[in-house]
Amino acid sequence: MGIYVRMVFQQHLLLDNYFYNDKFYKKIIKKKKDSRIIKEYGKILRYKKMIKFVYQNQPLGTGDAVLKTKKLIKSNFFLMLLPDDLIIKNNCSKSMIKIHNKYGASIIASMNVPKKTVSRWGIFKLGKKINKNNYLIKDVVEKPSINKSPSNKAVIGRYILSKKIFLKLLNQKPSKGGEIHITDAIQKLIKENNKFIAHNFSGKYLDCGSMQGYIKSSLEISKS
């Protein structure tokens, strides 16, 4: 299963520097001679071989960003993580992969949100309940009004998607805000009877999509 991480320009510069600034790390190791730093640098070298960067030069939506990874995705399904949605304490990705392996379906992380905030989120219209934490998805509505919201179960930035999504994205026209939304492509696949499951994860969700949320998340992580 492939892994794709969407990132804004400043974030990919930071990641580039983290993984490819060998002179900096070698200088620190030579100066400090700390075994912990040497160990961490070893991890960086190992992961550097596994990571490829794909750049979205214009903010044309999550769907456009995903489409740019098409040539790198070799397996039938891939895991996508959005960097401003953090889930800590329990590994959400592992639990989603487990559900995917059991049902052979696409999986989207789900969380209950207050009804008054539904217009901030993509919201699921749910179908059959599979078990305590998993439901079939009938539809996904992007940022509905309170009165038109089909539920209070929100889309969180963890997805396991079929590579069929690329064909939909290739032919998809921009919608809200002039962007290509991944939600629109997902809806098309659902209408063609592709199975999608909403997974209620057990980890703690941290929203880094605003400055206030970023500060709160940083404080929360510093405690762990």
C-alpha cells in the first residue's frame, strides 16, 4: 500500500531540510559525539530512501495534489494522510488498514463533531452499520449547512483509496473555490457501487488547520 502526504510549500521545504541536510547532521555529530544523535541520524538515512517528494505548485485542491502522485502509486490501494489532521495515542492508520484487509474496501476516518460545526467539515451520509466503529458510506457532503447535514460524522484526514480515484480526478472539473476536491471523486466512486467504509478511530484528534489549533496541538504533543 502506497503512502501519500499532502503538504503546503513551507512544509515541504522543512521536510526537505530535515531529510537532506546531511552537512548539518554530520557537523552536529562531530561536535556533540552523542550516541542518541547518531541513532536518530541513522533513522533519517533509512527513511530518506523510502520518501519521494511530489510538488503541487499551485493550490488547486486536494484532488489535484493526489493526482500528481499517480505515477508513484503501484498498488491497487494507497493510504493518504493530511498533515493538518493529527491523531495521537492510538495508530489510526493501522486500524484502518486492518479494516481494509478484512473488507477489501476504501476506508475514511470518521469522528463525531458538534452539530453546530458541521459546515466546517465534509460530512458522511451513512448506510448500514457494520459493527461498533464502522459504517458503509452512502454519500459525502462537503461543508453542509446545519439544516442540510445528513449526520454529525465528519471526514478526518486519513483515507485508504482505490487507484480508481485517479481516473475520476483526470476527468474532474474544478468546483467550490476553483479547486479539484477529492470528495467529488469519492462521491462518483460511491455512486458506481464501490464500497467505502467510515471508520470511527479510537485515537485523540488534534486539529492543526488554524493557528489556535496548531498551538493547542503543540502543547498537547509536548505533554506526551
